[in-house]
Amino acid sequence: MNLEEASLICAREFASAPEAAAGMLARGAHRVLVTHGGKLCAEGQQGAGVITDAPPEVLVTRITGAGDTFMAAHIVAERRGADRAQALAAALRAAAIYVSGEIGS
């Protein structure tokens, strides 16, 4: 989910994705991914805490579909054996490439 969605679900405003991920875990989520556009993103798991990473800077040419691209890339990375940090980094790279419009380059 994105930061705004996490805020709506928790009925409180979060300042950052890591804060939102921690908030979702505190409300009982087992696992959560929170994005925040080009800012720091977070992945959290009950009992394992929250990890963060930032997407690479790119020129944004589109945003519709970025979340779907992020989630699909995260799932694929995990299915290929990536650990939490590697899967988050792979998802951020894929989403950055997608929003930049540089598919196939």
C-alpha cells in the first residue's frame, strides 16, 4: 500500500513509510509493504521489524501502475529466493524503471 492508504486504514496520519509500516504491524498486520513515491519505502513483518530502502531517482513520466509493478516485482524476487532487503530493492528498481518510461532499455 502507499502512505496515504496506510493512513486511511489506521485512521491516523503517518509522516513516513517506515512509521506507517510499524503502525500497520501494531494494528495486527502480519506483513506489510508501504511505498511513498520517490521517498523511503518500508517492508515490515511481525517479529522481524521494519526494513527500509529508497528508490533510485528517475524522471517520472507516469505513475498509474507503479504500485502494481512494485508488488509484482517484489513477489517475483521472493519467489526467486531473494531475502527481504533484496526483494524490496528489486521492487523499487522495477517501479522506478516503470515510472521513468524506460521499459526495455
